[in-house]
Amino acid sequence: MKCPFCGSLDTQVIDSRVNEAGDAIRRRRRCAACDKRFTTWETAELRPPQIVKTNGTREDFSETKLREGFRRALHKRPVPTELVDAAVDRIRQRLLTLGEREIPAREVGELVMNELKKLDKVAYIRFASVYRSFQDVEDFRDVIRDIDQ
């Protein structure tokens, strides 16, 4: 680790402690060249995968877009915000644990549909009708039959 005071690369760790949450390590360091002390933090960097759209373009995962999809599907539905937040968190965690650099947008859509199915059947049908581009009433009947099973 480079010393922020003199730029020397010769530094030593003199103390390490895990924070209360257990997700970061605080390290006290001492520069061998100038003898100054400083603190560094070590955390795990988890990056969500890039989303590959159906047309082949790629974009960064956007929690804002994910929430907007839920908001539209749940418009005027009696679902508490806490449940929506938990669903968004589950999807984000699922994407992180996949460990993939890229994921098709279709897979994200399926994750959203699975969460909506648990939260609200009407919202699930709304989302599915747009997501799967329903063409006629029969498409709606198929999804409703699927829910009833």
C-alpha cells in the first residue's frame, strides 16, 4: 500500500480489525519511510452482471429500472413498499451470487415475474402481458391457468 504522505511503497500493517457488521476490515498502517500512520479499509467488491438485451446491446444493471418495473406492475395494488424492497433485494442478491459477468435480460424478467407472482397475482399478469407481448385473450387465459395450478 502506497503511503498517502510520502508515496513510499514500504508500509506495514500494525493492526487489523473487522467492523461490527463483519463486512469490512480496518487496517492501521505505518510508513517505514516517513513513520506516519494511516488507516485503510478493505471490503469485497461485488458488481452485478451486465444485462444483455434481446437486440444484443449491453447495459449496466440498474436497480432504478428494476424498481420502476415493479412500480408499474403494482400500480394501485395493495402491496407494502417493504415487500417490494425485499423482492428487489432478492433479485439483486441472486444476480450477485450467480457470479456471471453478463446475464440475458430475459432471465432478469423471469426473476421479476417470479417475485410478482408471490406478491400480487394481478401485478404478475400485468407484467407478464407486457413482458411476453400478449397478442390476444387466450394468452391471458394461459397465464391465469398457470397461476391457478
